[in-house]
Amino acid sequence: MSRTARPDATELETVDAAFRAGAEAIGLADDLRTVLATPHREIVAQVPVRMDSESLRVFAVYRVQHSSARGPYKGGIRFHPSVERDEVRALASAMTWKTALADVPFGGAKGGITLDRKELSQGELQRATRGALRGLQKVLGPHRDIMAPDMGSGPAEMAWLMDEYHRVEGYTPAIVTGKPEELGGTCGRLEATGEGLAIAAREAAGEIGLDLGGARVAIQGFGNVGSHAAEALRRLGAVIVAVSDVEGAVHNPSGLDLPELLRRARTGIIGHDGMDVEAITNEELLAIDCELLVPAAVGGVLHGGNADAVRAELIVEGANNPTTPAADAIFAENGVTVLPDILANAGGVIVSYFEWIQNLQNVSWTREHVDQELEARMVRAFGVTHHRALHDGATLREAAYRIAIERVAAALRLRGFEYT
Ligand code: NAD
């Protein structure tokens, strides 16, 4: 296999391939296949922002609403310089399958604003966030389309989105999830994706006879998902031997000083001076000696050019679409188990669902209740997927897509999709 540095499929091609294979395997009717192959609605809006220097910059905000067959559109909004329409399309489609597999009453959508937050002041970022909301306002609503954080966005941006929506529509906390708790956010949302990932990893490890106690873990991306996954996996006894951010990776085969790395990551202290680590590249991290690999940054990082070099037994996809179809085929051949994104990172949207319920009902759950419900739903989603994989002789990704497509197709049929 020749080594290429570039992914051999875009994120849209990756999701489309999984959908097409799933549709084929379950014998999905052509009409439904056509409807589900493309998004229901796409919006691109201008976001003009007066910069601190008084100059004007115009950003683009995207919202792609893929399917609302099972409930209101639901999906995060990404703040990243590489955001473009096809990437948002891929992520929106993946949300449809994720919400269906997790069995939460939502459809799938995704948004993104093409900007590099490191280049913007806090005031500029807030103006851009509010501008994005105004650009999309007509298609949003607590029963229409609900946004959440994604790469580059977090509770602060959700607070500004909620406040901007409030200006026109009045107090509507259920318009976004992932808000600060002071504004109606739920406890446990910040940690949910990483903690859900650890639950799914625990279940998968049990099935393949991998003992998480002492298992070595490498994590690409040490942001919201990666850092909380690291903490949760460590609580399960795993040893975190490598982590990375966009700048590079650090490695210690006997285990990293996780509390110190977390302190540095969360207080914005750059670098690993004085720590017992070896600096490696993001690419090297993917191939280090470990039992469990967690890609938790961007899409397309595992491809036909590097999949053979992966030494982990289990890959748990924290990021969306980190594995191209060519890499998937190599992992299947090499006996590497891949826990697919629409299952492994579903904890975020599951706890977003809990936040939405609390907002609509004006109630507040305890952390214990959130944790119990997350645990139960992740275990159930893993269980049905694993059972289907065994039954069909399929990979976990193939099984996950088959279940999700069947659920969405059933909802569309019952709604009478051909008459809308
Ligand atoms: P984040 O912005 O909090 O963290 C992203 C991390 O990835 C940072 O450490 C950043 O430095 C690193 N990174 C960025 N570009 C990189 C690159 N090219 N190479 C290596 N590292 C890079 O984002 P997040 O919320 O943790 O999201 C990470 C991934 O998880 C994304 O794919 C996102 O779609 C997915 N995801 C997030 C959630 C959530 O609840 N936040 C839920 C489901 C899926």
C-alpha cells in the first residue's frame, strides 16, 4: 500500500458511501433512497462584521438541514476556517443517522461559520456569532432546528446565539443546547461526548476481550471531546500515552501526566515544558503502539495511506468522519475494530436531548440522573448495533447505518413522504 498524506475521500464521500452501503444492504426503496441521499434544505448567509479596526469583513454561515423525519433538525455549529458547504452537508447527514441510532426524537442538521477564532477579538467573535444567528433565524426554532456546540464553539457562543434569538422571539432557552448552566444549560453536557465515548469504548472492549485496565490510549485532538474522553477513560483504568492538538502531539509510553496537561489545555498555557514527554507529530500519534486509538479532532485523518500503520486493536471515533472507506476496508482486513462516530460520539446529542427536555418542561435534572440516562442510552445503542453486526456478519459501522436508515425510513413512510 502506497503512503499518501491526503485522505482518499472527502467527508461527504465518506458519509455517502456509508449511507449507500446501508441502503443497499437493507434493500431501501429507490424513492426513499433519493430523498435521503440529499439534504432537505441548505442555507448560506452573509455575516458582515464590523471589526475592531472599523474595517468590514464578511463571513459565510452555513446551515444544512438534512432530515426532520424523526423530529426537529438538530446539530452543532462549527467555527473553523475550513468550513465549507460539502463538509456541512456530510456532518448534517451524519446527524440524521446519529440521532436515529441513539433513538432521540430529532432529525439531523449541521452548521458552520468559516472563521478562525484565534484571529478575532472576543467582541468580533460575539458580533459574528450574533450575525450568524440573524442570518439563519427564519429556519431555526425549538421545534424546528436546534443548534449546539461543535469544533471551535462552546457554551459562550451558545449563550450569544440564545440571546440574539431572544431579541426577536422572546425567551426561548430550548433554541440551543450546550448553553452555560446559568442560562438553562444542563449539567453534564460539557463532558457528555467524551464520557459517552468512554462508555461505548468500555462496551466494545468487553466484546473483543480487551481489558481497559492498563490499556494504552492515544487521543488525537485534546479539545472538548478528547480531553473529557481522556479523563473518563482514565477513570476506567486506561493509561493515556499520547494526546495532540492542532500544533502537535506528546507521548510517554508509561502514561502522561493528565491532570497537568488538562490544566494547561484549559488555562490556555501553551506547551509542555518541564513535562516528561516526547514531542511527536499528529501523524505519528496515529501509529504509536497502543491498544485504543481515539481520533477526536477533524475528519479524514485515517485513510488508505496510513491505515496499515495503525497498531491499535480498537478505534473509537470521537471526531466525525475520521475514517475514509479505504481505511475502513483495511481495518476490517487487519482485524481492527472500529466503533463508528454515529455511535461513539452520540453522547453529546443524547445529553443535548436531556437539556432540551429540561428547557421545554422548565425542570432541572441532577447530575446523577443525567449520568444514569446517558449510560443507559449509550449501552442500548451499542447493544443493538453489536447485536446487528453479529447477526448480519457486518462491521459496527455497517450495522449502525442499517439500523439508523431503517428507523428514518420507517418514519418517512408513516408520514407519507411521497405526498409532501
Ligand atoms: P474542540 O474545538 O473543542 O477541539 C478540537 C481539538 O482538535 C483541539 O485540540 C484542536 O487543537 C484539535 N485540532 C484541530 N484541528 C486539528 C488538526 N488538523 N489536526 C489535529 N488536531 C486538530 O472540538 P470538539 O468539540 O472537541 O470536537 C472535536 C471533534 O468531535 C469534531 O470532529 C466534532 O465534530 C466532533 N464532535 C464533537 C461533539 C461535541 O459535543 N463537542 C459531539 C460530537 C462530535
